[in-house]
Amino acid sequence: MSQRIAVIAGDGIGNEVMPEGVRALDAAAKRFNLDLDFHTFDFGSCDYYLEHGQMLPDDWFEQLKDFDALFYGAVGWPATVPDHISLWGSLLQFRRQFDQYINLRPCKLMPGIKSPLAGRAPGDIDFYVVRENTEGEYSSVGGKMFEGTEREVVMQETVMTRTGVDRVLKYAFDLAQTRPRKKLTSATKSNGISITMPYWDERVAKMAKSYPEIAVDKFHIDILTANFVLHPDWFDVVVGSNLFGDILSDLGPACTGTIGIAPSANINPEGNFPSLFEPVHGSAPDIAGKGIANPIGQIWSGAMMLEHLGYKAAGDAMVTAIEEVLSAGDSQALTPDVGGQGTTESLGKAIAERIAG
Ligand code: NAD
Ligand code: IPM
Ligand code: MN
């Protein structure tokens, strides 16, 4: 069966890593006899904004809603478009309008990569961050008053709905259920944030009653970030609100050597809308145009997309290829962030060759 995939490269290194993501997917499609039908869109980028005055065309929802999946690069180019405009005008709309309420972000120390944490080896860091992806601190409820005067006030509310909290918790508990360690950690801050976070804790405690076999703990976000660095081996499935999940899902991958390898799946589990797969990282203006961005975050996101579409063996083969290339440690192939002297393309090609078998 043909799978229709919308490809949106976005900005900066999004344009450099996306071709490698597609190259890897093409190799997997060939080997596993899949029919992947890619459609490329130029919207969802700051160049599009500069030309059209908006990040997306008015009919973007209609144009995208029937795709089987969306494959995104990275968006944002703060030198020309303020970040809140580019992101609220694109990625955050996709997440919200397509009800992609799970943001699943694996953090795994891969063979061949040196963790910046002393004495950590592959196996020591292997957990998932499950991030709430449509509400919480990322809300549009708020406003400004007395703008431009001494009395200026700005407010932005955190919104937690019972449905929104319970569905992400359920997903995280179900995921923990499939893992050998069966452990779930909740990120909270109920000591200082006195309404929404105690509510979050209350829903976690309630949900835990339905999962007696899962070992549940919770940490306030401040000490949790410290424990990511001090004791990454404690974690298996970590669930957090939108903002806490965002922070943890850059910190986790940084502990595994580079954020350049980290993938993410923005999932609408019911399949009412397409899910979106993208690296965790952004457009990296500091290295854009140099051809040295690590393409693994994009390729691994492609692997998560294939698994989501029902092609688990193909997705697994892509991840195995990534692991093999990293273990082989050929510095001519690897990008500088993982200690090599290669390019986005050399690393992408090395992985695609392994996928091809
Ligand atoms: P960033 O993730 O773009 O970059 C942070 C650092 O990590 C930079 O030093 C960068 O060079 C490095 N890095 C990122 N990806 C890499 C890769 N693949 N290989 C090697 N090194 C890599 O974060 P930022 O600088 O805070 O944001 C830049 C822009 O991207 C902003 O406009 C921001 O809003 C946007 N952003 C978008 C997304 C997204 O599209 N999902 C995510 C994060 C940031
Ligand atoms: C991410 C990014 C986005 C987020 C930004 C760019 C709006 O940091 O995907 O992690 O905060 O969700
Ligand atoms: Mn982020």
C-alpha cells in the first residue's frame, strides 16, 4: 500500500538534513519493498513567510490532513522572523490542529558515542521522554495590558485539562508497561506552582492505581534536571508537561553526546490526523550552510515514522544502521559533533548504504 508523506524541510539545517532523511527512507523502502510517496512543500519556513507574510497558506489544513504522515526538518530563522511568529505560525499549529498530543522523544547513548558524563557507556542511558504536546504552558490564553506604560502587565496562563493530562499519562504508563524495567517518572513542580502542578500529581497518582506493576516516582523539575546528569540510569519513561518535556528532551540527548541525533514523534494516537516526525533540534543558524549538521536526528525520526506506519522491521533496520555506522567510527563519515571530520552527506550516505544491506 502506498504511504503518502508530506515533506517540509523548513529552515537552516532542516534543508541539509532532510535530503539525508529521505535518502535513508528510500533505502529502507527499497529493501523492505515499501511504497513511500513523498510530496514536498515549501511552506512552514521563514523564506515562505518573507514572500507571503504568513508561514502557511490559508488552506494548509486541507492540503495536509489526508497525508499518512508529515516529515518535518526544522523551523525558525530569528534573524529575519521572530521565533514566536514562525513557530506559532507553523509547527505549533500542526501539533495543535492535528491533535498530536504525544511528543515521544527517545534518549539513548549509542555505541561509539562518548557521553559528556564521565563513566557512562551504552546501556546506561536509555529512556523515553513523553511530552504533553498540545496544552500546558504552551497556551494562547493571556494578554497584555497598559502596553508601553510603567503599569505594563503581561500574562500567559498554563492550561491543563483532565482529558489532556490523562491521555498523555495513559500513553506514558502504557509505554512503561512494554519496557523491561516498567518504571515511570513524573516531572512536577508542585512545591512552587500551586494549582496546575498539584493537579498533575493528583492525576498521576490516580492513573498509577490502574497500573500496579509500574514503579512510579516523581521529582520536581529542578532536581530532575540534576538527576538526568548525575543518575541518567535511573530513568526509563519520563512524563512531563509541555514545557518540562521540552527542556528534558534537549537535556537528555545532550547527555547522550549530541542533540544532533535526537528524534521525535508528534503523535495523534487515534489516527484521526497525520502524525509528524522531526528531529528534536532546531535550524541551528550557527552551523547552517556549512554542510556539517548531523543528519541522524532526521533519519531516526524517519525510522519512528515507519514504525508508526506499521513497518516496524524497516524502522528497526534504520536504527540498526545508525548504530552500526556510529560503532564503526569512521571519522571521514561522521560529523564533527560526534568527533568526525565528515559532512551531513557523508554520514547520511554511510547510513543509507547500511540500510540497503
Ligand atoms: P538548535 O537546536 O537549532 O541549536 C542548538 C545547538 O545545537 C547549536 O549550537 C547547533 O549548532 C547544535 N545543533 C543542532 N542541531 C544539530 C545537528 N543536527 N548537528 C550538529 N549540531 C546541531 O537550537 P536554537 O539555536 O535554540 O534554535 C535555532 C532556531 O531553531 C530558533 O529559531 C528556534 O526557535 C528553532 N527551533 C526549532 C525547532 C523545531 O523545528 N522543532 C526546535 C528547536 C529550535
Ligand atoms: C521543540 C522546539 C519547539 C518547542 C519550539 C521551536 C517551539 O523547541 O520541538 O522542542 O518548544 O516545542
Ligand atoms: Mn525543544
